Amino acid sequence: MLNTLFLKTNKLTLLLILASFCLYGVFAYNLARTDHTNLISIYIVLFGLFIKIVNNNKNNFKLLIAIAIISRLIFLIAIPNLSQDFYRFIWDGRMILQGFNPYLHTPASFIALGEYPISQAQQLVVGMQALNASHYSNYPPINQLLFTIANLISSSNILGSVIGLRLIIIAADIGTLYFGAKLLKRLELSQYKIFWFILNPFIVIELTGNLHFEGVMLFFLILSLYLLHKNKWQWSAVIFALSISTKLVPLLFLPLFVKWFRVKDNHSKIDFKKLIYFYIIIGVSTLVLFTPFFSMEFVNNYSKTVGLWFGDFEFNASIYYIAREVGYLITGYNQIAIIGKILPVIIFTSIWYIALTRQNQNFITLIKSMLIAFTVYLLLSTTVHPWYIASILLLSIFTNYKYPLIWSFIIIISYLAYANADNTENLWIIGFEYLVVFTALFWDVLKQKKLLKY
């Protein structure tokens, strides 16, 4: 009887896994982002399969690890179909191999002069599209290093470069799995929770599939937190700098460490000496990593490009879109130039408020503060591409908050903006997405308050 039940359970699990692999194959090789019906349908089924597989195999780590790796390898020779950013990654890497500083030249500037400094230059510029090609690179130095390494595998074939980029991201995900599970164990939390991140179709598709380097940034971040918990704060600071130098996102978390370092004999006092050393190590390490590219022209170009995210670009925003509509009603035109300057100030102030009012000397509280801080950033941003929420999804596995998991499911509808020729967003769809997100967020907050009463 028990053997029969066991076999039936494993047959069901096998069917779920095979169905998942097949759907990933269809997603990788037979889907365009304009095919919104199949895009949404396949994603919904994949998400349902993911939840069932994790819930049914919480104690079977080897199986879940195998599924995670195979799911990613399915995408190995696929050209990303939901994002064209990888063309710029390849361009930057090949520029470095040819001796150019990618921060000093725009791809469009070469093409306008009829110059082709790298292999497949025209094809890459067409692929990255005019908007990307007209701006200087905004990818930090560790990203540039990895772009270069990927192009060492193949500097004249786009698919070869894609495979190189993908192998790096897969390796980073495996590292996140390893150190994420170890950190969960140290915090006396269920280790299987790491699979809510690693096996999530959102992560598989956006990071491995679409080649977004949030995966590498998060690997360094989780390794840094792991080392910090082991009291290896000097190495933690160095690794934290690597995370910043992959994506600038971790800069948001720096104020949150203010209360972490405590005097040994008096835990009510902050150890300012350690805190300052921690910040100095991060600052110096980050500056050293930027040094090979440094010049005043670089500073000017880089700051302008980063500033575009709040001053010019708009996509899948929430509170900003409401503020924009209010601006339209008052003035009759888009007030992004003004709103885009106010929102960063609110974000900065909010994060410092979180840093100074929460008990961040407790490690779980520190991670929750990171989660809250980055959520504030996302909700106040003018641009929220789907892969941006990978950070809050990873941080959430160390907490009881479920809204990042729900957001990772519902955010797929933001791709409906590409269902029309003009790539324009339907604000009703965006409104529905954030209605779900805010409902989940408020529900989580209410549950946390109830738990604190008991």
C-alpha cells in the first residue's frame, strides 16, 4: 500500500517536472514577446507547476537542485526573447577586447560615422535598438568584466557570446543556492525556502533566459550577508563592493548597517570604529574596481546615463504614474523632470528613516529592512522592469513576507506593453498589477501585526 502510494507520488512528480521542462523549452525556442496569449498562459502554468513541485519535494534537495540546473540548461543555446539588453552586453565586452573604454563611446556614434569597431557591430546595434545605442554604457565594472569574459568564448558569433553570458549567470545562481541555503541554516530557517527563489519561473526566465545580471549581483549580496553573519565583516565589505560593482542597487542598503556593529561589552552602543572601517573598505574596493575606466569624461557620461532612469524613462511604475497624472491635471504636460528629482529624495529619506528607527542589529530585522527599503525604491521608481524585483524575492525568503512571490507571478502582465506595435502600456493592466501587489503587501503587514500581538 505504502509502496504503491510512493510510486504514484513519484509518477506525479515526474509528470510535473517533465511538463515544466517542456514548457521551458517552448518558452525558450518558440515564443515571441508579442505573442501575449501564449506568453501569459505558459507562464501561469509554469508558476503553478513550480509551486506544486516545491511543496511536494521540500525534503528532496537533490531532486530540486537537479530541476533547477536542468531548467536553466534548457535555455543554454536560446537567444533571449523578452529583452534585447544582451546585445549591449556583447557590444561592451567586445569593445573592451578591442581596447575601447565602453563608457566613453555610444554604439550609435560609431555607426553614424560608418565605423565598425567590433565584429557584428551593425547587427548588435540593430538588436539593442536606437534608444540603447544612443546612450553611454551604465553597467558597472564587474558587469563589464563578465561581458568581456563571455566574449572570450566567442568574439565573432552572437550565440557563442550568449552562451558565455548564460553560463556565468547559471554559475551565479548555483552560488546563490549554496550560500543562501547555508545562511538559512545559520538563521535556523527551513533551507528549502531557497527554492522559492531558485526554482521560480520568474528567476529562471528573467535571469538565465533573458540574461539579466541581477543574478550575479544577488550572488555577491547573499555571500556578503553570509560572511557578515559569520562575523567576517572585512571580507563581507569586499564582497559587498563586488555586488555594487555589478549593479548599483546595493548602494541603497548602506545606511541600514548603521546599527549592526555593536560594542562587544555594551551591545546598546554602536561600534563606530568598525562601522567606519566597513564603509571605508566598501568605498575603497568599489573605487578600485572603477579605476581602470576612470576619467572626468567617464564621470560625466556615467552620471548622465544613470540619471536617465529617474529623469526620462518610464515603465511599469506605480506611485510615479499617479503623481504624473496629477501633474497632467495641474499643468497639462508631463512633469517627470520635477517628479523625477523629488522621488529620489523621498527614497533617500525613507531609507535613512528605516535605518535609524528599526533594530537592525538583529540579522533577520536587517534583512527585513533591506526588503522594505528596496520595496520603497521600486514603488517610487519611474521605471520598474520585471527583473528588478529579483532582489526583493531573494530577501523575502528570510522573512514571512509573501508579496514578493506574488509580485513575481503577476509582473508577467507588464510584458503586455509589447503586444502592440507602439509598445505602449495599458494603464488598466498596470493598475491591476499594482492592485494585486498592494493588496498582498497590506495583507502581509496585517499578518505581521497580528503575530506581534501574540
